[in-house]
Amino acid sequence: MFRDGLLILYLVVPMALGQALEAEVLEEGTLEEELIFADDLFTDAFDIIEDIDSSSWRDGLTIRLSQQISGQVNHHLVEPLPGYLLSKHGDLENNRFGINLRYQNAFALGWLLQGSWQARAYWPGDYEYTANNDNLDAEYRVNELFVQRSLDQQSLKLGRQTVVWGETVGNSVLDVINHTEYRDFGTIDIEDARLNQWMLVWDVFKDSGNWSSFINLYPEFNPQPVVGSPFYVPLPYELNDYIRSDKTLFEVGTQWSKSFEGSDIALMAAYLYENQLRYPQANPQPIDFVALTNDFVLLGLSANRAIGKLLLSADIALSHGLLLDESTLSGGGGFGLASDIKKDQIALSLGFEYGISNLQSLSVSIQAKRMLDERDGLADEQQLINKGVYGSWLVRYSNQVMNDNLGLSATLQGDLEGDTGLLFLGADYSVNDRWQVAGQIISIISKKNSPLAIFDQDLRLGLIVTYAF
């Protein structure tokens, strides 16, 4: 019934909601050097006295508690399929309590341990609570967990982490390494939707340019929609996961980058698996679908240029060996039926960010993709999901007011075909150093031929209260 829902969300709904309730993208800290000094008034010339670090390991621990309530409030009719009218009523979707732990400890000179963990408890009214037969439901996961060793001109990181390529923030065609999860409209920012994976990352810093290479030791794929979530559609047959025992999966990539006055440039190459699972064309009445794991080669170029308060960015990606999507499974929650034909795809992201002032910023970006020789090898009756040039556009505005205590944001986005549009308005108010209150408004419009037609005219309101210590 819908076209590749999760993938469309990646293209159409990468928004600017800093969601405390989902996996956080943690910024890397800098290592503090231990100071070693000598006082020749009290020691001889050969004695060295080390400054004793009296801080506790618990100083690097941050705990964040949050409660979210949000839902669709507009009563209306939609027609996702010709002749099929669906009555939609305002209803609560999210009612959940969250705990996020973040830990960072430079436990020795040149060593850093960093990690984050989250847990969620779902209260009555949350779709997770309903899917659990009206019983309290809870889940937890490790988001980030790595150890880093820093040397003079090198750095090694081993553990769960993310690797982000590209310069066009939130809308880059090169940001395809880590898989993502869009479970509901509480997770609509690509920065928050990224999921960490087990990787080894090696960075080398040279005057001639920096090298950053990674090996993904355990590639994973975008998870299926959760039962009862807004993007879940029941099916009469089962969509099975990939069978990892069939072959050993790994991903590897490297990037060279160099900074010049007012600009940066980077070249990259990688061997990857598509994050979105595909399913083969089967018999007309399938019982089970076994997922395909499709490997491909990515070549990329990214660059930016600062001109005063304006930052221009561009990303170019050539993907060799992508499977064609012929159609979607009826009501398949966004999982496509793939042909056995592989094609090359060229993709481009362009964007600019303008710093209106120290407190205000505006960014605009566009993403466009095209499959090369898309009809070669296809029969006349075979139809493709994505024809010609397709992609998305994104506009973001943010402003800090009331002595930086209140953050206002607005995001407008849609697809290049003009079939879908989404408006997000957000406000984050810091009561003090520990308490924060955030509100959000999400409005969606969609044409009947859009994969998000079922969300046409939806209006969602949300409130998040956060306490950190």
C-alpha cells in the first residue's frame, strides 16, 4: 500500500527535532592532558611530582529522565487508496518514560571510554502498551560504547559508534553508512535516528591531509516497523529477517580529507550493504519472504566553502550495484520487492547554511538521485518505484531567545515530486540547568499517490519534560 515507508522517511522526514527520547548522537570530547611538573624548591633535580587527579569516575556520568506525551489530534478522512476512505480520529500515540545514561571517562593519558544506554517504559495510551495486550511494556538498549586510543597523529576507536560522511547536514546522499530507525513521529531527525554499529575506526592526521578508515564488524539493517506503530501495516504473510549464517557480512571504507582556507574537501570509497532490506519477487501467493542483503560499492566527493556568514556544501555519490525496486508489498510497511537486476546510481546533495547572527541560523538543502539506464534489461510490463530524478528538499530555521533559555525552530520539507510536505515547529525552554520543557507541532499534507497518503491532514502535538543530573 505504501512505497518503501522507512526509506521515504529517510528521504522525506530527516528533521530538526533534538529528541531526548531516542538514541542520542553523542559528541566526542577532547582529552585533557595530565600535567606533570617539578618544584625544585622542595625536590632535587631528578624528582618529578605528578599532579594527583582527585576527581571521581562518576563525574563523567550524566543521567537524563524524560516523559513524553504526543499524538494525532485532527479528526478527518483520508483516501490512501482510490475508493477507500479511512476515518482518522485524534488519539494519543506516545506516552512513555525514558532514562538515558551517558558516560565519558578519560581514564588515562591518551585513553577515552564513552558510552550511552537507554531504557523506555510505555504507559497506557502508548501504542507499545496496546501492542503488549494493555500491559506495561519496557525495553532497553546500548546506544554507544567505544574505547578510544589517541596518539600523536593517530586515533583508534573500537566499539559501537557512528560514521557520518558528507557535508550537507541532515540531507546528504553520502550519509548511508549507519542504519536508521524511524519508529514513529517522535523520531524524525536523521541525527537521532542513526543506530550505532560495532566498528573499528582508524584516523590519521597529516599535513598532506587526514585519513579516516572504518571496518564494520557486524553490519545491521533498518529494523522493521514496530507492531502498532504509525508505520506498521499487518500482513497475511511473514517478512523474515536476513539469514546471517549464510555468509559473513562486513563493511569497509576510507576517506581522505583536507582543509584549506575557508573550505574543505573529501574523497571517499566504501564497500557497503544497503541499509534497507529488500525481498525477492516470489510466487503470486507468498507465504514467507526471506530478506536480501545487497552489497554495493560507494564512491563519493564532498566539499564546502565558507563565504562570510554563508556556508555552501555539496556531496556527490556514485553507487555501483544497487538492486532495482519494482514494486512494494501490499501494505508491506515500506518493504520493496526487488528485481535481480543491479544498476548504478548517481546522487547529489546541495545546501547552504547562513548564520544570520550568533543566535539565528537558516539552512536549505536539496537531495536528488537518478538510476542510470534504469529501463535496460526490464520487460515493458515491469514498473519501477523510483523513476527518473527523485529526492527531497529541506529548510531549517532556528533562533535562541530569552538569554538562550528558549530555543525556537521551524522545519519545512518535502519530496521533489511535490507529493508530500511536512511542517515542524518546536520550542525548547530551559527552566534551569536541570529541567527542560519542549513542545512540538507536526503538520503533514500528502497527495493520494504519495507513500504517506495515510498521514494527509494529520496534526500532531507533543510535550516532553526532561530532568538531567
